[in-house]
Amino acid sequence: MHLTFTAERSIAAAPEAVFALALDHERFPALFEGYGPIPGLKRITPLSPPAPGSLRALENRDGSKLRERITALQPPHHHAYVLDGFRAPLSWLAREGQADWRFHAEPDADDPRAANITRVVWTYRFELTSFLAWPLAAPLLQGCMRAAMRRCLERMAQTLETAWREERR
């Protein structure tokens, strides 16, 4: 049984910049703060250069550690990975999470920054441990994880849009 949900946001930056920030192991952890019982990221350590099949070690602010395996990498449009290594109580509910990031340029003839607007669509699909996990997993993951994802996209937008304004000065 699976649980799937999406967070989306338009960001005033080129797809290349948004994509780069989403994969930046040094800057991205500060942007994913978590929400409720979903911990924020403390550190991402690449274990090999980014490519399909490569691994990254994640350390959360609560001390838990996860592993990420990149499954797709098509700059600047798509990146996906499988996240596993959950600890209890999340490990009682989900075996793994499959994340999928899509980056689409949004043309807008009325906006002078039209070439620099990117629509980000971030989808998570969690494989649940059993159908019995659904009553607890659904509110936890759909509520808290989706909120954490939305906060992260908002922080990404703030980071990139501030940089864009600084460049224009």
C-alpha cells in the first residue's frame, strides 16, 4: 500500500538555479526545517558524485540518519531518489519514500522575469509497511511531511528570489 502527495510552488529563478539548490548538499539542509514529528535536516553527505544509483547520507536534527539513492538525474528538469533507513516510530509505518522533483519554466509574456520563473512539483510516494499503518501514516505523512515540503519550497523561493534581487542592484 502506498501514500502519495505533492507540494508545488513557483519560484522567481531559472530552472537551472532551482535545480542546483535542490541538489546542493551544503545549502539544502538549512532549507528543510521539518514540521512536527518530521525532523529537519542537519547534514547531507554525498557518498559519490551525483548520478543515478549514487548514494547520499542524511543526518537529521534529531540525530536520526537516513540514506538517499538517486534514481533519476536530468538537469535542470528532473531529479528523483529513494529515501530509506527510517527509525521508529516512522519505520513502523513506512518502508521507504520515493521523492520526485520536476522543474518547469513558466513563460509569462507580461512578466519581464518570465524566463526566470520555475514551477517546482515535488511528489513523495511512501511505501507503507501494511494496510494497518494507513490510519496513522496518512495524517502524519500527508499533514506533517507535506507541510515540511511546502515550508522547504518557500525557503528555497526566499533564498533564490533574494539572490535575484541582489543581482539586479
